[in-house]
Amino acid sequence: MEFTPIRPIEPLFDSLTQPAKQAEENPAVSMFANVFQQAIQNVRDTNATQVDLEYQLATGQIDNPALVTTAIAKASTAAELLMQMRNKAVDAYNELMRISL
């Protein structure tokens, strides 16, 4: 039985300089938007992996069903992270709107 090592956690963005370069080219792109775009893409990627592994399990093409369980957990965690990021952004926006000048 072959074991595959667990990959380390990957950051949402490569460095703080990459969003700055994009913001210079297009002012509408910011680090805030970049973080959310990458989180959304992460949800899409993990969901696609989950669906593919579930299909392989259903058709008998996969030997290790633990891979499916891991993919489901990754997809669920990525979706939960995105929802929490959204909730925190909405909370911060609401706090800013309550500030009276």
C-alpha cells in the first residue's frame, strides 16, 4: 500500500508585493479582492476534486476510500473559511457604517 505525504498548507496569496503590482496595472484590483478571489477559486478547486474522487469511488476506480473522505473534509473546510471571511467582511462593513462623523 502506497502512502502519499500530506501537502503543507498553502498561503492564499504569494506575497504582499504581487497584489501591489496588480493594483498598479488595474486600480480596481486590490489585495482585499485578490484574497477573496483566491478563496473562491480554492473552494471551486476543492469541490471539483471532491466530485472527481466521488465519481471514481462510485465507479470502482479508486483503491483508497480515505482519499474521498479527505477531499470532502478539504472542500467543507474551504467553504467554511470562505463563509467566515464573508461574514467578517460584512461585520467590518457594518461597523464602519455605524461610525458617526
